[in-house]
Amino acid sequence: MNEIANSLRQFVKETFLFGQEVTFSDDDSFLETGIIDSTGTMELVTFIENEYRLTLEDDELVPENLDSINNLVRFICSKRTRAEVSV
């Protein structure tokens, strides 16, 4: 799980913070802190789909899944588990 969090944090840092040393916790809301806006959310979705070979459905594109590092880690792990069970 730490590997996923580290990968996501690195992506956010490079893509949205342009490598700046901005401090944010794994629970901080991307939208509330201004780290990612609605357009950035789509970039994040594309990264998740490519990096983790997942397909995100429209009804999954909600803050509960995408608005912090911890939300993303839980969502990705859950989605992977469901994909493994259905195989």
C-alpha cells in the first residue's frame, strides 16, 4: 500500500506542483487545498487507469475515491481486489 501512496504522491508532486516542495498530508483534500482542480482530476484518472491498469467508471469519479492520497489508495486497492475476484 505504501508503494501506491508513494507513486501517487510523486505523480501529484510532479504533475500539479511542478516538483515544488509543498507539504500536504495523505488525508488532505486535493480540491480544498487547491492542489488539483476538476481538469486535474481527469489527468489523475488517466494516470490511475494507465499506471494500475484499471478502468474507472463514471459513478466512481467522486471525491470519496479521488480527493486525497488515502482515498485513492483505498479505492485502487478495493478496485484491484474486485477485479481479482471476478476473474
